[in-house]
Amino acid sequence: ECKAASSSPPGFFSFSAKDMKHRLGFLLQKSDSCDYSSSQGKKEKISSSQRLSQEEVRKWADSLENLIHHDRGLAAFRAFLKSEYSEENIEFWVSCEEYKKTKSPAKLSPKARKIYDEFISVQATKEVNLDSCTREKTSHNMLEPTLSCFDEAQRKIFTLMEKDSYRRFLKSPYYLDLVSPPGAGCGPENCKRNHTHSLDCNSNIISQCA
């Protein structure tokens, strides 16, 4: 009979709300350029087409698929999971996505072993929470790795995030500060805050280069 395996304690580290806000701002704006003139030191304007639109952000609430298949959505969700000390889940999902793009058969085995050792094995440094059946099946797949050898484990972790952390993300400052219209006041609907990771009401989570 298959019993759920307990999750190993994730790495323990913490960020202050201020540090996390700036860290997230950096991740979300990684594709934007903020170059400075060497003579005047003035910030160049960022094209409006590069900015994150409200329409894009609202789509993240439609499904976890929409969120994590958007570069900035993935960055925001990763930052949120990091604040909850559970970023191993999204890191495993991303690793599986990259693994499935492997074109060389010779690279399958070493890549699969790396993912297995990092996220699934008993000594895994970032062990994800899988039931014993899925863990055993994935272990068996390591004998002859294929592009689909992590599919079941990846689905289980996706479902776990979808039912748990994704719902909390949508109620957290990591999402609410992005979906609030520019210039919105600090009414009850715009100032919902996670008790542990509260942010200043007047601060937008996407920091501007200055």
C-alpha cells in the first residue's frame, strides 16, 4: 500500500519584507533596460511595450498555467514561494520543463540523474513532496531515462502548487500589488496583506530603476 512520503525540511533562510520587495522588483524587470548616461547619469526611458500590463497580470489569476508560462509571472511566483521556503516545487517543475527539451539522447541520463539527485532521492538537497508510489516509479524510470520519465512526478507537484501555494499567491502582496491599478488608493481591496510578509501600502512591488 502506498503511503504519502513526508517532505524534508526546506532550506531555512529569510528575507525582510523590504529585501524581498526589491529582489522581486529586480526579477520582474530583468528584461527592462535601465542604462545611465556616463556624463549626466540620467535614466533612459523604458519603452511602454516593455512594461508589465494590467491585462497580463490579471490573466495570471485565470490559471497556474498562465502564471508560470509567463516569464514575469514565473518570477513573481518563485519569489512568493521563496518567502514561504517552498521554492523547490517551482524549481523542480522548471527543471522538468527544461529536461523535456533535451535533444541529445546521450544527455538524457546525466540530466535525469541530476534532477533526481537534487529533488527526489533520499539525500536530495531540495526534496519535493511526492507520494511513495510516484517516487518509486520515478526511481525505476532512472534505469532507462526518457523525456517523459519525470512526467508523473511533475504533474503531482503542479497539482500540489495549484491547490495550495497558487491560491495563497493570488491573495498575497506579490500578486495584489501588481494587479492594483496605478495610482489606486489604499482601500480595503487594494491593501490586503499577508500577515508575515506585509509591505508598505504605497509601495508598488515592481521597483523602478533610480
